[in-house]
Amino acid sequence: MNRKTIFYFTSSYPTHEQLLKFISSVDGEVVKYVELGLPSMNPLYDGPSIRKTHSDALRNFHFSHLAEYGSILTRKGVRPYLLAYYNDFAQRGERMLDDLADAGFAGLLIPDLLIDHADVAQSIIASVQKKLEFIPFFNPATPDAIVSRISGMTRSWVYYGLQPSTGIEIPYDLAEVSSRIRELLPSREVNFGFGIRNLDQVREIMSLGSDGVAIGTMIIPMLTGHDLEAFLKFQHELGEVAVA
């Protein structure tokens, strides 16, 4: 069974030129979606490894970089999405949505919207969906009523975080977590992420019926080491897991 693999990169990390090489090497037969993180001064739901990429990327980032990444990915048949924290999104608002649509982006994730900005969530979701997909982000602590309400307002796939933030380990029962979200959203595409550390865990998540898995932290050493060969090998191994 073919399942979706999602890669996360912080935009312009470690440099724009280096990230271009990695994005140009994304295998469209293995990777179906790519999330590009908008560098933030306060990526509060990212763990220490990805948080560090934000601080480095802020020195390199220009919004025009996203158009270059989006162009490469869409030519490969890979759907690009932006992950942006609410305060960074709010600074650009409608202009950001127009720029993303022009750059070929399919949608937007705002991981702190439902947690810290619930009072404006409905209006933000409506605004985004005029131009792009809005990807709901839930985790095991999200109340069932909110999962049902927000999923009913949206029409995209769903991002389900196994941990409250990346790089943080809180004990949980993977089978129980997977079963719960499947019962709540039986006909929705649900992709799991946040806290996935190795291919064995990817294999386990996929065996429990997930539609796909998002991977970010595992790629960082390849990026920081400029190890494109390791990245290509990783994609090959990942492809074998995804079709198993």
C-alpha cells in the first residue's frame, strides 16, 4: 500500500543555496508533500533541533525563496505547504496568502492557532480557505469536540502530532492514539508527525493505518552536514518502508 511521506524543512536553512540542492533532490515518487517552515523568532512548538534551524534561517531568509522552492516542488508533482506561527502569519496576512498562491503553494499550517489563538481561529481558517488549503493541526491533548468542529470547517488532510512539540518525548500508546483519531475522522486523510525519530517508528505508524508520516528532525543532520548522498539514501530506504 502506497502511503504519503511528508518532509519538513525550515526555509533557507542552513542556507538558501544548500536547501535548494536538497529540495531539487526530493524524490517525487517517495515524497508527496513538503512543509516549509517560515523562520520565526519564537517557534514555540518546535523542539530544540528545529528551533535552532529557525534561529539560523532568520539570517538567510527572504520571502522570495519560497517561490523558488515551490516552483521546484510543483514541477516534481510534490505539493508544497507553508508552516507558519500565528504572529508571523499575522504580520503579512492576506499578502502572505496571495504570495503563497502565486508561488504554487497548496496550503498553510498554523500549529499554534487552535492552542493559543482559538478566539480568532474560525476567521483565520475562513480567510485562508479562500485561497489555499488550511491544514488543521491536532495532538493527543486536543479535545474531541475541537477535532470534530475544526475538521468540519476544513476540507484538507489533517496533521496529527504525536507529541506536543518536536524533539520532546512524552510517553504515549501509539496504537491507542492512532485508533482515537481514526474513530474521530474515519474518512479523512490523517498524517502523523512531531516526534518521529527513526524508520522503525515510521514503519510502526504506517502499520497502524496512518495515511502518511511527516519527517523533519531526522533530516537536520543531513542538512547541517551538507550530506546530499545520505539524504538520497534515506529517501530510498523511506520509499521501501512506505510501500511495505
